[in-house]
Amino acid sequence: MATVTYSKASRVYPGQERPAVNELDLEIGDGEFLVLVGPSGCGKSTSLRMLAGLEDVDAGSIYIDQRDVTHLPPKARDIAMVFQNYALYPHMTVYENMAFALKLRKTSKSEIDRRVKEAAGLLQLEEYLSRKPKALSGGQRQRVAMGRAIVREPQVFLMDEPLSNLDAKLRVQTRTQIASLQAKLGVTTVYVTHDQVEAMTMGHRVAVLLDGVLQQVDTPRALYDTPANVFVAGFMGSPAMNIKTVPLNEQGAEFAELQIPLTREQVAAARAEGGDGKVTVGFRPEDCDLVSPTEGGMPVVVELVEDLGSDANVYGHAALGGNSERFVVRTDRRSMPNMGDTVFVKPRTGRSHVFHATTGSRI
Amino acid sequence: MTTATPTVAVGTQKTDGPTSTAGRVRKRLNSRTATLVSIVIAVVWTIPTFGLLVSSLRPEDEIKTTGWWTAFTNPQFTLENYQQVLFGRSSSSGQLAGYFINSLAITIPSVLFPIAFACLAAYALAWINFRGRDWLYIAIFALQIVPLQMALVPLLRFFSTGVTLGGVTIMPAWDLVDEQKFAQVWFAHTCFALPFAVFLLHNFISQLPGDLMEAARVDGASHPKIFRTIVLPLITPALAALGIFQFLWVWNDLLVALIFAGGSDETAPLTVRLAEMAGTRGNEWQRLTAGAFVSIVVPLIVFLSLQRYFVRGLLAGSVKG
């Protein structure tokens, strides 16, 4: 059990000017499940590897349980890591794979046996203990990789996209298993993923990174309801939020005929710092209603309808300030429009997100 | 000495009506004709060796008057040649038994030393970050260009006079006598083998997935531990291949052994003795066949026993994607 602290930790790869991780400040509580999420190349894996000791820290420091581990080798940090491609030792059996780290630490035979059996029971791997990794399925290999981390009883679990090599169904299943396992063991966990659904469903808190810079760290719900900037707003949620930069007037934002009302403070904030009479407004696909033509919605020509079974996503475009802009709306299956129809979209009041047109931060 | 392995295509995949040219070619190669052709090639390849074997078992008179194939119509076999060659007391006979031991004494360390050094070097060059690593690797790689023959004289000088730089003796002369001269041969063979061995093993070791090394490091393994428990087991095919090559090379070598071990009874290997027998015993060449066979036996054993390490898919199941 331990806390993890990143204090202005930076990593610059040799020969590159822009840091892969730029002054990361992050506090992870004892027993917390923190998810690092972001698009490819945002520095999330690098951050994790810095914590693991596999990547140098060029500036700043990293603490595990108040102990400065910035320049310690991996084995001195008491961490366990699950790799994206599992990285099992191919010439060892499942048992030997799990026992490897304990043997290196000269744990007694009976203790090794107890811990491996326990972890195997937890992960339903008992009958595979004498097999080699090549005789296992993808899901089983993933569980062995988890088991190898669990037997260590480390201070911190590090997981680098452990589910990305599983098929969709197994991924959902394993996702819940990992989350409940973590809750049961209560070990501080740092989990890296590019999948925002995993981030939303698994993490106690989620840290969103872009270009090596931490954008926002908060609970999944807060991240979803009050994204700190345009990037977080667009990244979390599927389908993505409709985000448009539109002209600003005294009362609010002008979506062609549709007016999205803003408070006086919001208008003032949008005008500051070179807002240039524009404001960025976003609303989630599920925060919209399809209304009748007389109710003053925004006319959207439907291009594509995705029937998801439970509900449907409607993709279309609308004329906005001379350009054709794409919109997506989630709707009930019963009121599903057809391709080529014109629907009238009205965002629900109070559910839109307002950002500064140039800085992109939330207003 | 040739050991031919017939490559018989046996994958009989029945595909109905292959349309592409490649498909037709493949089907034809899988056919019975192809199998037959490869068997014929294998047989033709083996006949000279087989003739040698038959000859070595025939009495002296027979060898000198008729061809080996007549042995089938008029079978007369004897182990006399082998007896003569291995243990014969007369000076003209081989007395190969002693040289055989010499050959082993030269070959085994000359195989083990370079492989041991090379895999350590290859691991360091592939997985340990240090300054000038790439240049060092390029330099070792470039050493393969130096022909063995060019290094003979400098090496001899090195053994006989040591290294003196500006009047300061950095390394004294080796001054070895009799059996001690084996060390010179081991040293020379190790030097000549290392560049290629490092190159081959480096390619193999650097192909191992990096995540495996990182997983081991997180698990708490140090470099020596990773090398012993992860890398070595996974590169056994490369070690076996290199072992066979180096063994054949050293076992069959005449030049290096003759120069650095000399032609004396205590140190000369089989090859030196065989060359002498061929050169000086023109009238007793019946013994050559038996002598040649004695020298073939060991490489055959080595090849067959190391062959089982040539397994594919050692890395299967380790990493995905």
C-alpha cells in the first residue's frame, strides 16, 4: 500500500525538443485506481515507464510512499508491471513465470508455492500451472501476466494497456475482473489506456494527457460533466461531443437560427483574452432532443444512422456560418429518422459546455 | 567430407485447381516428381562418401586393384585398415589415436571460448546502453574483413616476442613448450571466430522482445540474471548453429593448427597427420580412407546431437501483436 507522487516529472527523449512528458504533477492516493488516458503519443505510457524505472526522469522527481525513487532501478521500487503484450517468459511454465520474481528475492519455497497457488486460484489458472505460455489462449496469457504481478504483493501495480490485445467481448469481461480484483487487493494501481470507456468504467480517478501535458485529473463523472478544456470534452465520451466555434452576442452563442443562452459572466469571459467575438460551445449527442420544425431547433440533414440496438446515433450536417458542419445526436430507436431527412436538433438547456474560443479552457 | 541433408518437400497440400502461376509451381514442387528428384540428388551427393566408407573396409590388395563398387559382387571386408590407422605401431601407419585426442583437445576449448565470449559481448551490445556502443559493434563487425592469413605473422610475433611499445614490455613472450602450445591455438581460433560469432548472436539476441527484458528488470533481475535465465535459454538454436559451424571449422582446420601448434606428436591434430599421410605415404594410400573416416565420425556426432536444438517458435506465447 502506498501513495505515488509525480512532482514536475519530465522526460525528454534524446534528439527531440518537445518533452514526451512535461512537468507532470500528479498525486495518487493509497489504494487508488488511477487511469492515465490520452491519444497515441500523448506520453501516458512514458509516464508509467518513468514510474516503473524503465525510463529516465530528466527533471523533477517521483515518490512512492514519500520515498524518492526518481533514480532508483526498477527492482528497488517494489512495483509490478503488466505489459501490453504480456511479455511472459516463453521457456518457463505458468508456475515458473509467476514464481520468477519471488525466486529472485530468495523467498522460501513454501511461501512461493502458497502465493502462486493463491494467485492462480484468484485468476482461475490452477489447471494451467504446468503449461507453457504458448499453450494458452490470449485471455489466459493476460491472466498469467496479472498473476505474475499479484504474487509480488507490490506497493504499486502498473498496467500498460493490458486489455488491448483481447477481443472485444473478453475485454469487457476482463475489465470488470481487473476492477474488482483491484478493489479486493486494495493495491494502488496506475493503469494506462487509450480507450476512454476503460478509463470511465475502471478508474477511481482519470488523468487525461495530451502532448505530454496533464489536461485534467478528476473522477470519471466530473471529467464527463465538467471537462476542463476542449480537448478533454472531445476526448471523453463516445460518440464525441459536438464542439463548434460560433459567433457570440450579448445573450449567448449563435448556432444559425438557434440561440444557446449564456450567462453574463460567461459572455464576459469569452470576450476576454482575444476571444474575437467567438465562443466555443459543445453539447453531447445524448444531451439533444429532436424537435418539430416549429420549436426552433437547428435543421440537420441526416447522412447516416447507426442503430446500436438500445438506441441510435444520427450523423448529419448543418449549415453554420456559411460552412457545413457535422453533428451527431443520440436518439431513441422509435424516433429514428431516415437518411436524407431533415431533423431539428435542440440541445437541452443547461447541458452545454462553453469554452474560450482561443485558449480552449472552460468558461 | 560432406554431410548432405536431403531436402524432401513433403507438405502435400491438396488445393483444388490452383489458378496463379505461384500456385501451380508450388503444387508441382509438392508432387511426387519433386520428391523423386530430391532423393536422386541426395543419393548422388552421398555416393562418394559411401564409396569412401566401403573402401575403408576392404583389404589392401582389393583397394589397390579394383574399384569399391566391385565389393558388392566379391564381398571381402576387414577392419585391418582401422586397426592400422588408429593403433598401428609402424611409423608408416597412422597412429591416429593420439592425434585424435589432440584434435579434441584443440577443438573443444576453441569452440567453447568464442561462443562464451561472443554471447556475453552480444548481450551487452544489444541490451546495455553505453557510450560508443554502436561504434564498437561496427568495429567488431568490420574485423570480419581481415583475412585469417594476414593475421598469422603478427600473431606468431605476438606469441614469440610479446608486445613491446616504445621499449616498454606490455606483454612478455608466451614461451610455451609442448602441450602448452594448445593455448596458442585456442587463442588464435577464439580471435578468428569472435567477430562473426558476435555478429550472429547479436542479431539473434537483439531480436528478442524488449518487453521481456523489461519485465525481468521489473521483476528484479540484474543483467547477469537476465542473461542466464532469459536470454541463454531463448538463443539455444543460435548457439547450436554457431557451435556446429565453429566445431566443423576448427576440426577441419589445418593451417592454424599447423602454424601455432606445430607438427609435433604432442600437439598436432588429425588434419596435420592426415595431410602427412597423403603427402608421404603414396604407396600406402589404402589407409587414407580409414583415416578420413575416423576424422568424419566426431563432426557427425556433434551435428546429430546438436541438431535437436534447432527448434522453431521458442518465443511462441511470449508476446502478442
